[in-house]
Amino acid sequence: MLSPGEVFLLTISALSPVFSVFIGGNVILHLAGTGAAIGFIAGGLIAATLALLFAELSANYPGAGGVYPALNAILGPRWTYPFVILRTVIMFPLLAFGAVGAGPYIRLFLPWLSPDAAALGLLVFAALIASSQIRRGAQVIAIFLVIEMTALAVLAGSALIHFKAGNIGLVLNPVMVAGHESLAATPPVTMALAVVTGALMAAGADWATFFAEDMHDAKRRMGPVVAFTGLVAALLIAVPTVLMILAMDDVPATLGAEAPMAHFLERSTGPVVSALVSLGVIAAIINSVIAIMMAMSRQLHAMGRDGVFIAPVNRLLRVINPRTNAPTGALILLVLVGGLCTFLGERQLVILTSGNFSECLLLGLAVLAGRQAGVLSDHFRIPLYPVVPAVGLLFSVSIIAAGLADAEAGRFSVSLLVSVFVAAFLWHEWARRTGRGTVRLTGSDLE
């Protein structure tokens, strides 16, 4: 069984501060320019706050299904089933986003390797590590995590050395690349997308919940681990990004670079240090993809046990390696479908994965309803009740509004995800009313 410290390390590795800074940071810098600072500050605060919702619910209903056992117990399968289906749709693009994000860094050392081959190779390698015994996988992850924290420290240290007071205006009045080496004010709509995406990049404390069946005394220990991880992640991600923006010298060139973070490091520390940090970033991305695969495979396995999908898929997801107890069937599915999603493109992937409006909405409602009904015990209690559930409800509306305001990709992604949720809800209602029964959504083998 895993200790709280080991679950914390797995969770930090899955949400990966280096991935969020060096990959997510590049995406948001391309999207909103220096508005990435506000995006990460506001997004980090939102993510840390919403982590408290996961903490209270998972402490009361722990299981490999993550938070959906709690949603099912409090809100019922009518709302939990579409949540599970929507999360499954987002799961594979999220994994692909990590693999695709490694491309610019891997090509620094292997320029002959195509981006597609790099992404697919990374997924296969991560699946092989994730298929090992969980404690051994956690040990590998811990080694990578040391490298990851070193890369963040180098970025933050270099930014502090080259701090420019004049750049404070770039944070307070964000600008973005408007053309060839020209800048323009970042529009409010784009800033809204930056905050939503920043919250996604700082989110991930809930990865801990998928290891409940591997954790000793999960009911008592899960809540504090999730809440603490949410706070630590927000700080580790926001601080280096803001410092980097406050230290840029050639703003148009940095914002317009394929990898702005790597460009800044090369200008501020030289090519040798930049190359070493890039190696650290690659290690961090590999680390993140491994940890995400370990977590996702356990949730998919729980779904297969519950019979969420059609019979052949459920049978595959129930396959367990008898030697390592790893859900190998789920890992195979993650590699196959996640590999296909790598061809969607960076922008489409990031907006698609940040559009899960149902998560914050249903978590907020579940905490409110659970407290009202008295079914949430004292294993972990949100300190700012009912403010935190209200933030979740408001943020779910913000996700939809920000997506619909982006005509290029956000509108399509939000429309798709809303359609998936509604279709799953209607199918479940039809199955129930026609006597086909409802899906069993316990998501847990814990008593």
C-alpha cells in the first residue's frame, strides 16, 4: 500500500509543474502573450480552491473511480453517468496533449524524429513503465521528479537574476504578438481563455483520488493530501511563469518563439544551460505521462468493473496483470486512442481538455447537497463552505462562456462537450425508462 507521501509524489508528477510551465506556459504565451501571468495567478487560485471540493468528496467516498463514486452516492447515476462519459472523452486528448507537448523539446536533440513518432513513442514507453508494480513505478517517478524540480529552480533563478521592474506593466496591461515582431493589447476574451487554461494547467490534485485503492487508510488521509497538493501545485506553477515574464528582454521575439520558455533560457543562461533544462523538461513530461497513465488506467479499470461501456470494451478494461496488478487492458486502450488524439493539434487539444464544465458544476452541487443531507462525514471538511462550492458553480459557467467566445476552436470544443454530456444524459434516461436498467457506478472496491 502507498503512503500519503508516495501518493503526493505520484500526484505532483501527474499534474507536473514543469509540464504546466514549459508546455502549458508556451501554449498560454502563444494564446494571450504576457496575459499568461494573470492566467496562471488567477487560474492557480481557482484550481487550489476547487481542489478542496475533490478533497471533501473523495475523503468520504474513496475509490479508483476518483470522484465519481461520491457523485453517484450523492447525486445519483442520472448525473454521474454523463459526467463519467464526458470525462472519458476528455481523458484521451489530455494524455495526447502531454505527448504532443514534448515535441519541440525532443526535436532539439533528435531533429530527424518526426513529432508524430516522438509522441507515439512516448506513449508506448510510458505505458511500459505504468504496467510495472505500482511502488516500483512510484520510485521511477520520484527520480524524475528531482530532475523536474531542478529545471523549475533554474528557470525561476534565472528570471530573478534578470528581473526588470519595467516588465510589471506587461503583467498589469497584457500584450500579445499581433504580427511580425509587433505587439497589441490582449483582448478580454482571450484573457478569459487564459484564466480557464491556467486553471487547467494548475489543476490535477484530483489525480490522487485514483490511487485510493492503493493507499493505506484512504478515508482519513485522502482529503489532506488532495488539498495540500492543490496549494503546492498552484505555487510551483504560477511563480516561475510570472517571474519569467517579468524578466523578458526581447518581448516580441520571446512570445513569437516556438518554445518561449526555452527561448528565454537560451538568451538568459546560454545554450548549454538551456539544453540541460530542456533535457529536464523532457524527463518531466515523460514523468507526467507515466503518472497520468497510471491514474487514468485505474479509473478506466473501475469503469470496466462498473460496466460503463459495451461488453467487449469492459472485458478489456478488466484485464489485470497477475504479477504487477496493473490494469494492462486499460493501458492498451490509452495508448491506442491517445495516440490517435495526438493528430488533433496543440490548440484544439488544450481547449478541448480545458472545457470540462460538468466537473466543477457537479462537484459544487454534490458538496452542497451532501452537506444538506448530512451524508458527508468529518474525514475532511471544506473550510470556506459554502463559498468554495459557489466558486465551482461560477467557474463551470465561465468555462462555457470563455469557450463560446473563441470562434477559432473554443466554440466547437464547448459545443462538442456539451453535446456529449446531454447525449449521455438522454441515453441514460431512455435506458432507465425502457427498463434496461442503470449502470452501476460504485467506482470502488473499498468497503
